[in-house]
Amino acid sequence: MDRIVWWNGKLIKEGEARVSIYDSAMMWGDTAFEMMRTFNKQTFRLEEHIDRLMATLKVLEIDIPYRWKDLRREHENLILHNEKHWSKDDEIRTLINVTRGYLPIYESMGDRKPNVIIACFPLRMVTKGMSRFYRTGVNAVVPNQRAIPQDLLDPRLKTRSRQHLMMANLEVKRQDSDAWALLLDDKGYISEGTGANFFIVSNNRFELYTPKGTNCLRGVSRKYVMDIARRLKMEVIEKDLTLYDVYTAREAFFTCTPFSIMPCTKINGKPVDEGLVGRRTKYLMDKWSQEVNCDFAKQMEVWDAAHA
């Protein structure tokens, strides 16, 4: 693979990027990370992602030798360094991983300094076959696996400590290979998906509800949708939501970086309202597309058609 990654201030081939088996990331899973995407090859909300990364690093007590502006500059430069790998209609998926470095007991084996790694690749690599769900909506299945409460593992920190999310995905995929997991918290309230936030639209269509930002990641896409909805004069309400609230909602959808807004038309196989993508959901999708000058749903349809 000839794509280039940024590794501790150096540009190296992607295939040469390595993390030691003695790194804390391997031993404790305490890697801090952010994943972004572009629209028209312009990184979406990069500043907010870096803000969250720096906050995560502060709480994890990982001290890196790079400033906010350094990460922003090198992130954007890396996309340009890999320009020859992008097709004309590509969007770019980027990620920043920060590991703590060698654990103290292994310090004789290598450098204990943190690793800061920036990588990028075509977004279509991770969205293949997914465009159909913009038309049909996904089925959200609630697994037995619960979200970890914030007093045990704060979900506001974007880290790789995500075994519980993997177990939720494995359980849900056994029931429905196309389903998305929707976790409850320890009190039985809706928390989040495994990498996505969740919203419902009330019966009057002008109230948008989402779980409180306590036992879920406060997603960048989540915030963006809330901002759009408020500009459209919708009331946005963060509250504890039960499965009853979801079963009786008019509409539901997920938000996440790669898919922006993903309609949800079933919960545990039960149709949300009439089981169709809702009018407000479509409206929010259209508004997002207008603001970034990119019809993300249509774009993924084009990519999937090219793969067919």
C-alpha cells in the first residue's frame, strides 16, 4: 500500500506503520482517537474533533509534543500528500490515534513517548453496500449488553476501550446481519449505538429528542443535527428515553460521522410509525446536504452502483 501516514512527525508508508506489542494501547486499550470525513474533500468539523481529542488526552494524562494547530495542519497536509490515491468523486475518511507508548515495566525495550498517528483512506471503503438504508432505514436491535455507566467509564472520552460495543455488535448481528445495535444504560434508558448517537421525532413532528449526554458520546454529528434542528425551529430536548418512547415515536434516526444521518425504521423488528423513512428525517438530511453542498445519500448510491 502506497498511501502515506503521519507518524510522530514523519511521513511513512501505511504498510510500515506499527505499534509495539508493549505499548499501553495493546495492554490497556487506552488509545485516544478521532475519526473524521470530508465533504467535497473538505474535512467536516475538524476543529471540533481536535478539541475533543485534546480534552480526551487531558483526562487520560497523555502528554503529546504537538499543539492543536500542529495536528490540524498535519491532518490537512496528509490528505494532500495522498492526493494521487483519490478518485475524482472520493470522500476521505481520516483518523487520528494517540497511544500512551511503552508501559513503564517495558521501558527498557523502547521509547516511552506517546505515538501520534494520522491516517486517511477513501470513505467508500467502509460504506460499501450501505446506501440502500438511506431509503429503507435500518433495524435497531437492543442487545443484552448494556452501555457502561459514566462513573465507571466516561463515554465522553473517545477511546479504544470499546469491548462492550463489540460484544453488543456480535450479539445483534447474530439476530440480524443488517441491524444496528442500540444500547440501554444501566438504568434501562436509551444510551447510544455502537459508534452512533440516536434521535426520535415526537408525534407533533416539531420536537426532537435525544438521550442526555451523560451515558453516551457527545458526538460531533449529534451536535450538528441539534444545531440544524434549532435553526429549523424544532425544539431539541435531551432527556432520559425509554423503549416505550422509541416504540411510540413518529420517526427515529442515528447520527455518526461516516453516514451523517441514518434513518431508523424499525426497533427490535417493530416498525417505527409506518416503518418508512420519516418526513422530518428526510428534511434534516436534505438540510445537512445543502449546508455541506453534498448529497451524501446520493453520493453513496453512486459509489455502490460503481461496485455492482
